[in-house]
Amino acid sequence: MSQQWKDYQEQHNERFLNEMLDLLRIPSISAKSEHKDDMLKCAEAVKKSLLAAGCDKADVMPTAGHPVVYGEKIIDPAKPTVLVYGHYDVQPADPLELWHSGPFEPVIKDGKIFARGSADDKGQFYMHVKALEIMSQTNSLTTNIKFLIEGEEEVGSPNLGPFVASHKDLLKCDVILISDSSLLSMDTPSLDVGMRGLSYIQVEVTGANRDLHSGTYGGGVANPITILAKMIASCHDENNHITIPGFYDDVLISSEEERKMLNMAPYDEQEYKDDLGVKELWGEKGFTTFERTGTRPTLELNGIWGGYIGEGAKTVLPSKAYAKISARLVPNQKSPKISELLLNYFKSIAPDCVEVKAELHHGGEAYLTPIDSKGYKAASKALETTFGKTPIPVRGGGSIPICSILERELGVKIVFMGFGLDNDNLHSPNEKYNLENYYKGIETIPYFHKYFSEG
């Protein structure tokens, strides 16, 4: 069976790549309303690819926002069913001037595919589409497969929860398989055993009722940018510990055994710094880099603006300043509670010289998956088969907001089997996905289905 898979993949790898590149050319940016038609175009392209790969049926299904693409290949209702979740929407490409090539004009350089969505998540979910084709064409499929590919993950999946709740029978499965995460490296394979949650807010600070001349009014009227900067700076103390009252109340503290296991992964701090172009790392005192980016909550400033930012000088005292702020949450922290803490904090510390408006964008819950589950064991065995090494269980620092909802509504566990790398520039200019990783994912996924059906 494995030789059949290998032969078929080697014969069709070039086509597998070209089909994925076509998907990357569609600017399916869910956050921007002007891309609504592109979202529909991409959904239809995903549907077409599912049918071509062997799905018995595939549909573009409406939600209150962007549509969901559903597909299925049912070989025997008595056999186990794997639900593959992914998303076809991508992050905005801004700032465009920092891209070395067009974000939606894929370029292959040094064995890497540079394009928005290459690793997050078009390249990764498309591995499952091609794996289905391989198993279908070699008549070796041992499980039923369903696909749930959504178009709103990058904006918090606001409409997927209601969709899942109203389509439980359609989505009924025995495990949920997600490739939207990273490996430690190709030399050190890993499997994420959890994702952090998310709370995302926007803060608006208003001073005077209009922009003012900074010479005439400066020193007499509060500058909203200055006030906002002070408010943001107050969120961390000298140990980079978050100061918002109640923020850590529900944090799940890792055991010494878990901390030891997490820090067993090979890690070269200098190499890490060199890759990022920084002289020193920054984070909460008392924790390693792996812990800070996986098991500890964070509060980050994602954007700040106000006043004049055009070319040249304009001596203006702005009327308004804005910031986008996100918190990454760990198990036991609940996004509604943390969101309320954040919103109230910025309102409560505002001085009387300004007005503050804070509003929620979106949120999602943290998720942990057990390493003794049938699904995790199948994934671990699959990676061990193709990498020749047992993968290390790690905690992912990113967020997939829908995970806790999927488990609650469908009653099954999730397995994270991602093939990206941390340096793939997710959400940044020059996002990339290594060809080696793409092909390795296609090679590995059929083994997951094989071992899951045998488990």
C-alpha cells in the first residue's frame, strides 16, 4: 500500500503543486468586504478540488457570513469517519510594500512557496485533498472522510458555531483532524497537543473634538496618542507580567513534569534570535521561550495609529488614537471573562482629560487534546512512519477559535497534525511554505487514516 501511495504521489507531485498555487492566487481575505466575490470564487474552487479528488459530493453552503465548503467520501458507514477541518480565508496582506513578490502571485524560491495563505491554511488543508486523491485512486481508503473548510477563521469564525450546531448529523465523525499548525523542525517532528485561546479588542481614545495645532494647544490639551501609549505601557510590569487585575486567576499551571517534557525539545536560542533579527528575547520572567509561547497567556499590541502618518511633517495634536490589542489565553481562561476584563480595564484607567471607547472584535477558547487518545496515537505513528522519529508533543501558541465549539457540538476529540514551521511568516509579509513540508504532509496523511482505522 505504501509503495502505491509513493508511486502515485511522485507521478503527480507537479500537478499537486500547480493546483495549490492556483488556489493561492485567489485573494480570499475574509476581513475585507471588497473581497466578498473572491471568497465565493475560492469556495467554489475548493468544492471543485474536493470533487476531483474523489469526494462523492461537495457543496458550498451559506452562513450569515462567508460560506462553508463541505465534502465527503463515504466508503462504508460502519467504518470510522475522519472530519478534516481547514479554512480557505487568509489574512490581509498589508503592508504590501514589505513583500518581495505579490502576495497573491505565488513565487517558488529556494524550495519555498511565497504567497499569502501558503502555510495558513490553503497549503495545509490542500494536503488532505491530495491525500484523499491518492487513497481514492489506489483504492486504499480505510476510513470515511468528511471536509469542513470554512471562510472565516481569520476573523474568529463567528458563523461556524451556528453552522455546526445545525448540521450535527452531516458532520458526525469519530475524530477531527486539523493541519493548521507547525512542526518544531523537519529534523524534530512534533504534534501540537493544544492551542491557546484568544480575546481581541479595539480601544479608541478621544481628546479634543477636532485635530489641533500642536503649537497653539500643545501643553494645554491631552494628546490621545500619549494617553493611549501610557495606558498600554501600564499593562506589563518590570517582569513583563500582565498587571490587569484578575487576568491570571484561572490560568492552568503546568506541572513540573509537563514543563520538563515541553523543554526537552532541541532549542538553539542564538539561532532563534538570529532568525528573528533580534539581540535579546523578551517575555514573562521565570519561564522559557517554549513556555512563554505555549503554556502562558500573553497580551500583545497588534496595531496603533492616530494623528498624521503621511510623508513629511504636520504639527498636529490629534483628536483620536486607536489600538488593536489581543490576549492569547491558556486552558481554564475563558475568552468572555478576559474580554470583559480588558474592556473594563482600559475604561477604568482612562484619565478625565480623554474619553475611551473599547469594543470586542472576537474571541475563542483554548484547547487541549489528550496524548492517550486513539487519534493522537494514530497521528504519532503516522509521523514516526514518514519521519523515522517519534514526534514530540508540544503546545501551540496560536489560536483556532472553533476548536472548543467543534468538540462540544460533535462530541469528539481533535488532533492537530500541522506541517508548517514557526518561521513561515504567518500573518506577516512574505509568508512561505516549504515544498518539502507540503509533500511530506501529503505523504504522511494516508498513514493517519490507516492507523486510525486499525486502532
